Amino acid sequence: MSDQTTDAKTGYSIYIICGLGLFLSTLDTGIINLVLNSLAISFAVSLTFIGLSITLYLLFLIILLIPSGWFGDIYGQKAALILGFLLFAITSFLAGSSESAWQFILARCGQGIAAALLQANCLGLAGVQSTKQKLQLNAVIMLAISIGPILGPSLSGFILQYWQWRLLFFINVPFCILGLAVTLSLNKSPYNRHRAGALFVFELLLQSTIRYVAVGSFIFGFTAGVIFSVSPIILIRETNYPIDIIGLICMASPIGVILSVLIKKLLGKDVNQMILIYALPVMLLAFILFWGISLNISVGTYIVAALGYGIGGGLLQSSLIQIAMQQQPDKQSTIGGMLRLCQNLGIILGTEYALVVLETNKINDDLAQQAEMYQQLWGLTLMILICMFIYSFRYNQAIKNNQ
């Protein structure tokens, strides 16, 4: 496949595989958040215990992203994706059929392993296509990984309202079967496989471009973790809106990410300049707005800032994915796994940082000190983005000097 011309049938197949694989794996990352209480009642266990189903899913996903990419680079993305879709189907069925908490948690661990195979190798498969198809796949990838987290809570709420929680997992099975069937129809990748050394990941990070993509993915994950975790908490504390309206307000950032897919097509093809001129400045402006309304939370300004962050963050993420796709074709799955690993680590650390700041000050009713707390929350994130902007500027200068 690589830079060779692919026929229309193969092209559509790759869109389906990448879209389904990334959508399912990101959807199931948080789809059970709303059903934890139902699961705890169903299995007669504590919320803390059943919460392991979320923690271990993420843990297996993160730990196995790079090994899953390595597997795909050696044995082919086709083999890795077949294994990923098959394992996701089996473990989803087992999760929905579970009769005990331990069975459910073990099934979720299996889902995490399958999600790692799907995420790393969907990005890897996209990275070995023709240059024109990479651009089209970039949009599919962004939509898949953006719609998954948005649809998760609403889908789980709808299913809980009318059916049992088990359907949340059974519904994955037909999609996995479709993904498996389409993957089986693919030709093998034309690249010759070779075994990498034990330090192959560190060797990749010695390359300035790979290092830049990894750092940028981490920064995007960190800022996303802050935004997505604190927005509902701050809006509940500082406004009188009902929870359903707050839920709609919190969709501003994910909607911004989806809009970035359309906006990116209007901004040209130089992704390095896109990051420096559009993505990072828009993200910086968003956090400046967040910082500015710390003294007096304005919902309208909050929505504008969150939407702006989503647009800037989406441009950053899609540009980093596009840069990664242009690197070594025989290591695309490993690079894709590294990109997702850095982003997920950033999300975890950003979420933990934000929650620690809010938890430390939750009892304080002094308005001035609360404003200072919010300024601390947004201020550190703003400084991290400024550092990323400086890094991007120096990276762009180095590229120009080497041309």
C-alpha cells in the first residue's frame, strides 16, 4: 500500500477499519462511567471495587500500546488488527455476559489489550497509505477519536434508560465482526519486516521529529485532561444550571475538535506552520480566557474558551498525527502507539493535577481564594502551552535551517 495507488474498494476498507477500530476503543474508555452504580448493585460490590474495570482497562491499554505497535510493524498491521477486532469482540461478549464482578473486570482487561492493538495499528495502517489517502484518513481518525468520548455518556444513558447495561457491551460485537471481515479482505503490507532491537523506542525518540510528536501529544493530552475533568466540577460549583445543561456546555470542547477537521482543510498543508500559527495560539487564547474569568465565571465566555480550545487542540492533534504518518513506514504502528501512549499519559496527569488542585481547596468558601485557585489551575496549564509554543518555534527554525 504505502505510496502506491490503492483501488477504491481497498480505500473504503481502510476508512472503515480505522474508523471502527479507533471509535470502538475510545468509546469503551469511558462508556461505563454512568453505569458504575448499576454494575455495583448488579454484582453486589462496592463502587471502588467495580471501578477497577475502568482503571485496569486504561492500564492495559497504556502499557501495551507500544508493544502492540511493535507487533504490527513486525507481523503486519493486518494480523494485528485481526487479533484486535477478534479479541475485542470476545471480551465485549464476555463483559456483557459476566455473572460476577471478577469476570467483568477480567473481561475489561481483555478489552484494554484489544484496544491497544486497535489504536496502535489503525494509526499504523493509515501511515502506510498513499500521501493523498493519509490526508483523508487523518480526518476519519480525528472524527473517530472525537465522537467516541462524546457519544459514550449519552449512549450509555440512553441504553440504561430503556435496556440493561449488558447491551453496552453486546453492541460492540457486530461492529467488531464487520471490522474483522473488512480487515480479512485487505492485502498484506508491502514493507519488509525486520526485528527491532531492545532499545528501538529510545532510538525513535532520538529523532527530533518523533520527539516533537511525542511531546506535542503529551501536551495535548495534559490540557485535554484538565479541561474535561474540571469543566463539569467548576460549572456545578459556580452556576445554578441543571446537570443536563451543564452536560451540554461541557460538549463545547469535543465539538470544537470535530469542527477543527473542517477548519484544517481551509488553512493550507504546512502542518508545522499550522501548529505554530493557528493551533497553539488558539489554545493559548482559550486558557487566557479561562484565567481571565477566574474572578467571575461567565458561562458564555467559558463556552467560547472551551470551543476555542477544542478547535486549537484538534488542529494540534491532527497535525501531529499527519507528521507521524510521514515518518518511517516500517515503524508506523510503533510510532502510532507511542503517540497514543503520550496522549493518554498526558490525560491522566492533567486530570490528576486538576483534581488535586480542586480537592485541596474544596472546603474554602472565600471568593478571593477560590479565584486564586482557578488562576493556579489555568495558569500552570497556560505556562506549559507557552513552553510548547517556544519548543515548536525552535523546531520550525531547525527544520528551515536544515532545508
